[in-house]
Amino acid sequence: MPKEYACRKCHALTNGRICPICHSTDLSPNWSGLVIIINVKESQIAKALNITTPGRYALKVT
């Protein structure tokens, strides 16, 4: 299974070397917690975390 990286800027998870959400290359293999956002308009969690695009996100990135 490939290692997943979390973007330090927007916390999106990816298997690649570029963030699929903000296109940053500042990624970290050290992250914890996982939230999957499907409907950003209805999600209270997405609003609290300022997430505007559906996807998989880390809760904490170091």
C-alpha cells in the first residue's frame, strides 16, 4: 500500500507529490486523524475546518 502524504497548507491527503486541492508541494508523511468530506455545503465539519472541496483530509499535520 502506498504511503499517503498530507498537505501542510490545506491538509488534503494524497499518494502523489503534489496536493490535488491546492497544488502545493509542501507535503508531510506525518499526519493523524482522517475526515472525508462529501457534501461541503451541508457539512458542519467542513465549515469548521474551512474546507471548500470534497475529499479526504488529515486533522493534524506535522
